[in-house]
Amino acid sequence: MNQPAPPASPADAVRGSWVASAPAFARPYLQLSRYDRPAGFWLLGLPCIIGLALARIPAGFVPADGLLALLFAIGAIAMRGAGCTYNDILDRDIDAKVARTALRPLPSGAVSLKQAWAWLLLQCGVGLAVLLCLPDFAKLISLGAIPMVALYPLMKRITWWPQVWLGLTFNWGVLVAAASVRGELTTPDFVLYAALVMWTLGYDTIYAIQDLEDDALVGVKSTARRFGASVRPAVSVIYLLCIALCATAGWLAADAWGALATLPFALHLVQQAMRTDPANGRLALVLFRANRDAGILLFAGWAFIAAPIWTITG
């Protein structure tokens, strides 16, 4: 008796991902949440711990920050999965027409629309549990992200700049982290938030290079299409603005040391911009995924300053 074929992997899944070895019944749900594409979990979670590190300058980390970091990690996994599931629900007809996304669970029929909604609600429940563990002011700040998450999938239909909206949404964790640590938001927090919005605008423009032809065919807008052949200089300018704002945030928090700590992150972005090629979608995916390392470098620089034994006291 023939066994049903296992669900196919989307074209943009990481090869060799553990999701490919998961039980067949679970695989479509894991694919809906992009567990086979872990870069997004990092890019949603990193702004939280980067914001945490900046907020701990110059007082230094405390033991409770470990619990905060764990909550941020769980929240990033749950809410990135929920956001991707919601995005796929709204984009299922578009995804069916794009080669890179045609094998995603909804357009391929691996899950039904009702099953996708149920999975979305389950993940939102996990996110709510994390929210309830945060300090009161941080809870209020967190709620501000909900409208942005809800509207993001619509942006690619109405504006050439959906990557800006993604940046505003993905980096909200900077403000949540600062609110959790201090109970207030300060100028360095807002400068860092603006910096990381530019970071997302840059790396997601690179990511969108993969879909230039398909997006043009189905009428989906993106900054990669908007910039066209000028995407490399555009990304260069965007990343330079990001670098300048990060250095400013570091300076405001810890003077020259805070600014210098952003140098490894800055160098990583510079090499990304230099390598960006609008004709090379495969390289675009490699550069996009490398932003996990870029974010870790930024966190490490400020965490080194914020560590108790290196605390800057004025």
C-alpha cells in the first residue's frame, strides 16, 4: 500500500533543517512558522537583547536580566511564528503565484485555512503568556506593536516601502526591553530604535532581491523593486544611516566607548552593502541570513561595556 508523500519543503527553506526530520503531521505547521528559516527568529529577538544591553549602560547587568532575555527569546519565537502564519493566511493567493513560496503549506494544500487560524491562535497564546510576565509599563509598550503586526502584510500592496513598516514592527523590542529595565524610555532608546529600523530596511531590501521578477508579475511592491539597478548604492546609504544612528545611541549611553563598540557591527554592514548585487538572488539570501551575526556583534559590543566588571560610571 502506497504511503502519502511527506509535505514538500518551500524553496526558501534552509537545507538540512531539523524541520525536514520532524513528524509529517507537524511539518506543515513548523513551516508556517518558518522554523525551517531560523534567521527571522534571530532578527526579531536580537533587537530585544540589544536594547537590553544599551539600557544596562552604565549601571551593568543584574541576574534578573537572564530571565528577561529568556522571555524575549520565547516571545520572539512565538510572535515571529504567529506573524508568519498570519502573513501566509493573507498572502496565500499571492504565494501560489511566486516560485519561491508556491510550496508553502497553505498554497500547497498541506494545511487548511481553518487549521492555519488555529495554529495562529495557539502561538498568540504563548506570546500573551510572555507579555503577562513583563513589568506593567513594558506590557503597555508591547501592545503598541499589535496594529503594526496586523497591517504589515497589507503594506506590500499599497506602498513601495513595506520594508520600513517591517522595520518599525520588528524592532519594537528595543522599546519593550528599555521599558522592562528602566520603566521609562530615554533618548538613546529612540535613537537605537531608529537605527535598527534602518537596519531592517537594508537587510530586507537585500532579501527582496530574490523575488524581483515574481513580485513584478503579481504586482507586489518592495524597496528592491523601487531601487532597481540602484539597489547597491541605496542599501549603502541606508546602512550608513544605521551605523551613524547606532554610534550616536552608543555615544549618548557611554560616550566614546559606546560609539566604538558599534564598529564590528558597522564593518559587517559595510561588507554586506559592497557585495549586494541586484542580479544575484542566491547571494542576497546569504547576505540576509548573515545579519544574525551582525546583530550579535552589536549586542556583544554593548554587553561588554554593560558587564559588571567593566561598568562605566561616568
